[in-house]
Amino acid sequence: MKTEIGIDKIGFATPEFYLDLADLAAARQVDPAKYRIGIGQDEMAVLPADQDVVTLAAAAADQILTASERATIDLIIFATESGVDQSKAAALYVQRLLGLNTAARALELKEACYGATAGLQLAYDHLLAHPDSQRVLVLGADEARYGLGTAGEVTQGAGAIALLVTRQPRILVLEQPTAYHSEDVMDFWRPNYRREALADGKFSTEQYLRFLKLTWADYQQKTQRHLNDLTAVIFHIPFTKLGLKGLRQLTASAPNDLQTRLLTHFQQATILNRRVGNLYTGSLYLSLYSLLLFAELPAGARIGLYSYGSGAVAEFFSGRLVPGYAAQLPPAPEVSAVLDQRQRLSVADYETMFAQQLTTDGSTAATPSQSVNAPFRLSGISAHQRRYQKNGGQNQ
Ligand code: COA
């Protein structure tokens, strides 16, 4: 049997608090249609002080991993641009919280919203190069923060994606070759002294579209495939309007029926993103999850994926859906219900939660008990160490 490598399982976690963007529009005296249509977002997740990228990623992976999978993962890649330590990889906290194999490499990766794609491609290479390796865990977790009252505020969000990458995967077989491009571009960055990103939003939009043009042309040239060979195309989604601009660019000269098919699948692929906001590096994979939950796609369908990380690196690649892939995923209503059950914050409560932060002078502090449903909590800091616990349990 031909060795195929790809995504075997997908897990997703997001905070249990959200802001309705109609409320934000009223508070910022903006027409709500600007947010809903102009930006293409309806709600955004808000991260409480007792959650961080570690607890989110642990929650996303915990829901998909069996005991035997935990025991045999030999590479844990944690992609984030919201790291909790300048030195230690967040992957190690997750390894301990979930009881993952210790005969494993564990590391953290960063390149803005491209990080999880870098992790996925490295996972592919690892499985290809090591016939004894069985599975790799790729985590992508972030909190997107631009700041109160900024233009980017409406494009915030938080959450994590966990991808289990294996041979003979049961969801998506990754295809080679892929097309990638990188350049030193200052469209979005976050200096070490800031909690909020600095972004030139308009310039970033231009770069996202320019890199899409370059990588799409390269992908077509390398694979001899064209738009019609793709059943759906999904995008990195910092806000859904940007993905829509990307789709319009790709389909500008496509026949009407092809445009309609790709637009329908784009809308299915952004149902969850509209409600969660920007996950930074997890956003493309939240879009994949959304597509797989809300669309009925034939086995073998080829999906094009456009990954973009400011700074900037982009990659256009594709994968083929495995027969029976839906059995690997929860029913869509179950995932929607998790979002429906989140607590809606007033703008005042969102602003308070947004401003909360852990001590930065090394003093001991406990976090407020805010998360009720999350399986893991950041309980505080002592002796300069972050303390995590299973919700309702002891510090670990
Ligand atoms: N009804 C419907 N649409 C409206 C509207 C209304 N009442 N008012 C404005 N709009 C539309 C605008 O026409 C515009 O659409 P377009 O992009 O198709 O031209 C869109 O809403 C945005 O409005 P605009 O005033 O141009 O932008 P802004 O100054 O509010 O900034 C972003 C928007 C996205 C640039 C800003 O939120 C941002 O910087 N976000 C961070 C994004 C980022 O950098 N991410 C990293 C990239 S990967």
C-alpha cells in the first residue's frame, strides 16, 4: 500500500466567554453592518485570565487522543505567537497535562499565523523520514489581541487547534509538492514588550493577497492543477472578509458554476470563524474543521489550503479527503452547541477581562476562577512558575 501521510484527527477548543460584535459596534459607535458584512465577523472569543495557550491547546488535544495514541506520539509541535515563556516550549506543559509519551521531541514554533502549517509540514517530513514513528501532535493556539478601541479590535479572538498527523490518515491526505514564499515584510508584529500586536491592517491585506497570487501561481506550475481540480479552497482567516477577498482574487475569471461552488464551500468553511474570531495560527485549521463539519464533500475531494503568516511566509498546498472522514469528527450541531453555551459578556465585562493580567514582577498570584467548563486552568504563578491544574483538581 502506498504510504500516505496527513491529518487523522482534529480537535478544537475556545474560551467559554464571547462578545457579540453588535454590542461592540454599539459601544464604539460603528454601524454593525461594518462588522458583520464589511469585516465579516459576528462574535469573538474572549480569553479569561485563568486560560492561556497551554490550557487551550491541552483542551483541544485532550478531546481527540486515546490512551494508546498518547503513549506513541513521538513529536509534539506547539505553534504559537502568544508564547508564555521566552525559553521553555509550551509543548512540555501540554505533554505533562495530557500524560503524553516522554520518548518524544517537544518544541515550540513561531512564524505568526503560518506556524501551525510549518508544524504540519514538519510532521509530514518527520513521518516520512522515520518509518518507526507512528504519530505527531501539532498544536496551534493563540490569543489575537489588538487593543481596545483599535481598528483591529473587531478581529480579535482566541482558541486552539490540535492535529494528529499519521500515516494512512483518516481525514485528509496531504499532497506534495506544495508552494511557499517568504519575505521580510513589516505588516504585523509584536515586540517583546507588548501584549498587543502592531498591525498595518491595509498593508497586511495587500501582502496576504500578493503572497496568495505568488503561491497559487507556483502551485499551479508545480502540480499542473487548476482551480477546477479543487472541490474547495480554504484560507487563513484573520477575519472572514479577507478570505473572501482571496477567494474573489482566485476566481475572478472562473466560470459562474465554479465560482458558486467555491463560494458555497467558503461560506461553510467560515461558519465557526465568524463566531470565534481570529485564532492566529489555528485559523486556517478552524476553517478546515468548519468546512468538514458543515459541508458534505465526496471522498477523494481535493481541498486547497492557503496559509499566510505576517512577517511574512505563505504556503499553498492541497489534500484529499479520505472516504469515511466524517466518522472522525463530531456532529456539527454538537460543536455549534458548545459555542451557543458560551457566556455572552457585556462590553464592560469584556474590557475588564481584556485588561486582566498575571503579575509581571515575579510575585506570587492566583488567577480568578473564571472558567467552569474548561478541562484545564492556569491557577496562578508562584516561584516564577506558571501553575496549571485540571479543572476542579490539584495544581500539577
Ligand atoms: N456596511 C458594510 N460594510 C462597511 C460599512 C458598513 N456600514 N462600513 C465600512 N464597511 C466596509 C468597508 O467598505 C471595508 O470593506 P473592504 O475591505 O471590502 O473595502 C471594510 O468594511 C473595512 O472597513 P475599513 O474602514 O476599510 O477598515 P478599518 O479601518 O476599520 O480596518 C482592518 C479594517 C481589517 C484593516 C482592521 O480591522 C485591522 O487592521 N485588523 C487587523 C487585521 C490584520 O492585520 N491581521 C493580520 C493579517 S493576516
